[in-house]
Amino acid sequence: TADAQESLARLVHRSLVVPLGPARPGGRSRFAQLATVRGHAAHTAGAGSAALLDSRDQRIAELVGAQPRLGGADEPAWFAAVDDDLAALRATLQRNLVEAPSPLGVGIAARLGLHWYYHGMMVEARLWQERATAVAAGVGAEPFDRAMAHFMLGGSLIMAHRADLGVPHVRAGWEAVRGTPADRTVPLGDGLTVLSGAFFTAGQAEFSRRIAARIRTIATVSADPALDLFAELAALLALAHDADPARVADAAEAVYALAAGASNTYAAWQSCGAGAVAALAGGDVAGALRWSDRMVAQHLAMGVGEGPMLLELRADAVALTGDAPAAVRLYAAAQAHHRRAGIRWPTREVTTELMRGATEALDRVEFEQAWQEGTRLTLAELGAAPAAAPDPASAAALAQPAPA
């Protein structure tokens, strides 16, 4: 309102509030207070400060609780809204998971797994998720929230190649949602679909097959069109571990067409990942680059700047074209994205060999320049760059079974 804007302007003029600017281009303006000013305000509010904190926490819970369907058209706007209130979100999690654990804190942490992954915040995410799973049962959090917190933490740890730590969380999630009520079935299917992507990234073939079967069952029971698509996607990701590359590529094309028809960005980019893996395993470098281009487009459509799997697959494909500087730039970007996502680098065994070849093709100065450029490379810049043409000899050398 105009009154609120005028009051805010007066606070800024008196240096009681400091303008920070938007967190992202086109985002809302943000403001902060010095710690001394905050302390004085809390002291002045007295007993009323708890009510103010409760109001903030409830607003954050409503924002996070409004999470749209996985891969839907509303997802980018929700991601942006969460980003805009990141400081308040962290304060709410601190209060409701550390200072005074509550079901509200568990519910918030349970719904942010994909947001944290897309924004390269997985180290922070694990801290909140570990706290949420530790207090969930004791504070009486809803079974669904407990399950999602365990699933997201378990998937994150498994992607980091710590299955010994992640699998117990996945099992705890299953126990929490036994007998899930009907109104939670569809959100459960969405959450398991995210988990299936984690299993695919980590090369967990057996878990991929199990979760694909569960998503199929939920889709059949719920008769939800989006879950039908996710069931097809999960089946593709399970197939991609050890099937013939040509068969996987055909399945990926089919799922990608379904995802594009439904305008579902999550299913689209995940099917592209399976297609790119299959193309590289079959020596089809041009095909891998096409899949990579599609992945970039889907990430940009989501407004997401992080793409660890995308960048590693693209780097491997570009290395096979013989463009060593471009490959090194992509490997540098991929490493940075993997580290922010908390995923072991590199994920694919073949990456080590291909990266070594690209590195050895450059002198020290060329390598350092390409690597430094790569650490700053954005997906937007990648989307504007034309894909390189493949080198036939290198493509033939790569033809081998898909890595686990």
C-alpha cells in the first residue's frame, strides 16, 4: 500500500532500514536492519515479539505450502517467490527447527528439496533436512512431512555416493507413509518422482526399478494425468541403467514427447538426461548434443541456473567433438555445479578420461584461461552458444555400454 511504502521510505531515510536491492533481476526489493536496530526493536516489542515472529513463520509456511505441481507452469514463479523471501525462510527454519522445533519447521524443510537442488544450495539443504528428520517424530510432524524430509535427505546423500547414509532415510520415509491417506497420494507421487531422479543420477539401478514400480502403482490408483507421465519417466530412468542404448533413446524420445505435450519441464529435462546418456553410450555425439540443447532450454524455461548433470553430459559430448577449450570450460562449470549440489565429481566414469584428453590438448595458459572462464559460465550463456559438430573418430571410440 501507499502508506506502507511511505513508512518504509522514512525508515530508509533514517537509516533504520537498509536497502539491499533485489535478489534476482526483476525481483522484489529487499531491506535489512542492523543487528543493533533489530535487538532494540525486539526489546521494544516485548511480549509482542513472539506474535510478530509467529506471523512471519505462518507467512513463510503458507508460501512454501503453496508449492505447485512438479514441473508445472507455476513452478518458476514459486521458486522466485521463495528466493525473494530467503532471509525470512532461513530465520523461520532456525526458529522452528533449532530454537523451538515444531511441525511447521519440518513441513517447510520437507518441501524445499528441489528448490535447494536447482539453486546450488544442497550443503545448506542437508543441514536443515538433517535437523528436520532428527526432530520430526518428537514434535509430532505429519507422516507425509516426515516422509518427504527423509526422502529428500536420503536422495541427496545417495547422489553424493553415500548410500550407506541415504538408504536408511529412504526406508524411514517408506515407514512414515504406510497407509497414506487419499489426499496425500498425488503429492507423494510427485515427491517419489524427484527421488527417482536422484537414484538415476547416482546410478542406483535397483532403487530406480523399485521406485518406478511404486510410482506406477500410485498413478494407477490416483488416475492423475501428471502421475501417469511421471510413471513413464521413472520407468525410463530405470531402463536407462542397463538397457541397449538404442532402446533407451527411443524410450526417451517417447517420454520427452509426452512431457512436451504436457508442458512439464521436470519430466522433459529428466528424459533428456536419459537420452543424452544413451546417445553417448551408443557413440551418437550429435544426438547427445541435441539432447543437451533440449536440457538447456528446459532449465532456462524453469528459470534455473544450476545443471550439474546437464553440464557433465554436455562436456563429455563436446570433448568428443575435439573442441578442447570448450570442453574444459564445460568441465569447470560442471565441477562447480556438482560441488554446489553436493554430488560427487565426476559422476560418470568416462568423464575422467575425456577430461584428461581435453586438458592434455591445451598448454598451461590455454587450460587456465578456459578453466577460469568455465567457473563463471552460466546456462543462459550456454543456451546462446551453438552446439559443436562431432568428431566421427572420437564418437566411435566412445561406443560402449552405458555406465552404471
